[in-house]
Amino acid sequence: MLGTLQALWEVFPLFTNTGWGENTNIAFLKKHMGAVFEERPQPWVTNITVEDIHSGDFLALSKIRGRWGGFETLEKWVSGAYAGHTAVCLRDFEGKLWVGESGHENEKGEDVIAILPWDEWWEYELTKDDANPQIALLPLHPELRAKFNESAAWEYALSMSGKPYGYHNLIFSWIDTISENYPSPLDAHLVASVMTVWTRLKPAYAGNMWIEALNKRLGTQNLSLSEILVQVEKRGSSFGELLAIPEQDNWVYADGKSTSCVAFVFELYKEAGLFGDLSSSIQVTEFTIKDAYSLKFFENDSSRLPKWCNDADTVKLPFCQIRGKYRMELPGYNTMDPYPHMNERCPSLPPKYARTTGC
């Protein structure tokens, strides 16, 4: 109990939208993940030539203050990802550049899937995003860019536009195993306790975050959390085993298909043909952001990166950091070939976040 209280005391400041909160997020990630946060030379915003950005290019964001900064810090800690949000670039038939994003806050304050003009999205990140985002552009590899079916990608993106952010499967991309995804003091029992408390305090929130998803894993409908726990015991299973059941991309929730920021991008990649014959055997709703940027989908020849890419930095990254005071780290970037049922049974314990072969 004492360890849990100490952990809560350490977590609380992460969500404050202050310089203190930002420094606390940085210190937390340095302590628990071994993150470096090297300061880059100015300017911290790249003068981008938009014509060099193509459909399918991936955007990785790392926010370090306020509500989203605190949330992303905890997401990074449990999953091993060094970014906390993602989006994808799309060009329309007239050549105009857009950004597809799951997690955009609309005028009602709701987090939804949105397709935004690049200029609008970029202006927001430069002038209105108070979470101090560090942003990287990850260009697709030319061979995959040639395969990218823009029409299919747009059809999928427009079919999802306006739908709610994928809270239903958010935590389940992180939890793949019974015990090897929980940094101390977390475990499945503590997760069940937190869910129980939140279900009593915020029943609608609980339904959105986990009740419906847990019912799908049991093959039941409309069971409450307490009824789910009873059903698990009756079946001779455990709550830890239930949490580890892989999410399925074709599951439809009460408010439609559910995609977090990274699941939206990679579902779009599936529709655009980037997974080829593996498409039916890969559940992208099981991908963390680390899983996403580790895939061997991106440019691997620095000479083909845009001329403005990292032009003011003393370190030449294999991707293009376009905003941020701190140099972004993406360990394992662009190293993993896709394979059937990938990322469904992977451990993720800090600080090394080592994964088993074929998990």
C-alpha cells in the first residue's frame, strides 16, 4: 500500500500544465525509461517544404506537459514507446495535403477522428497545443509509397471521420501477457481495483474504457464489471488472462469500430495495401506506438530524406524531427518486418522493454 501511495504521489504532478509539470514528466521518463532528452540547437521548428510530404507519411508526437503530457508519459512507461501520439499524412486527388488523426479535440471538447488540412493541423501544433509537443515526420519507404493505395486509404479515413477516439481498446494494446506488461507496483489485481473504483465513480467512462471490451473477450454482452469478475472465476480463468486476450480489428462497439491514434493509422495502412497478404493475420489494434515505429515501413536511406530534414541539428536522425526543443528518440526504429499475429503476446517491462521472438 505504501508503495502504491508513493507511486500516486509521483504521478500526480505529471498532469499539471506548468513548467514544473513538464520537468516532472521529463524526470519521470529519465528515471523509469532511461530517456535522454538532449536539447537540440535552435530553431526548434523546421521550415518545411510541404511538397516533400507524401500520402502515408507517419507523424509521431511526444507531449510532455498538461493532461495529454501526463497521460502520454504513463503510456510510454507501460508500453516502452518513446512517442505518445500519432497521425498520418494524406494527399487528395488535387494534391492538397491533409492529416488524419484519431484523438483530435472537436469544438464540443470531444476526442474524435478527424481529417484536417495540413495548414490547420500544423498551425495548431505550432501555436495552440499547450502540451509542448515534440514532433517527427517518418517518411514511408519508396517501395511502400509505390504500393500505397490512396483511394482505399481515403475511403477508410472518410468512413471513420467524426467517430470517437478508440478508448475501448486503448489499454489492451499494452496488455499482452498475464504478468509481463506491468511495471511495479502495477499488476492485474491493481488494474481490477482501479477499474472497480472508476466504475463506481464514472460508470459511463468505465463502459467506454473497458466494460464493453471485457465483454467482447468473454463473448458476453452487457455484463457489469462485478458480473464479469464472477464469470471469469466460474470459467476457471483469471482477470489477468482476460486482459491479455488480443483485441480484434473487426470488433464493432456500441459507437462503431474503435481505433486509438496508432490503430487508426495502421488500419489505414492495411486498407492501403501495405501489409499485403498478411493483412488478415495482423490485428493493428494490438499495436503500441513503439510497435508501429519499429516496423520496417519507413525510409532507410538518409540521402533520400528531404533536404530540410534535421538541417539545423548537429545529429542527423534517420527521420525528420520538425518541432521540439528535445531530440526525439525512437529506439528500434524501422527494424522489424511484419509477421502473422505480431504484437499479440509481447512482454514490455522497463527499462529494457525486451520482446520475445515472434511474440
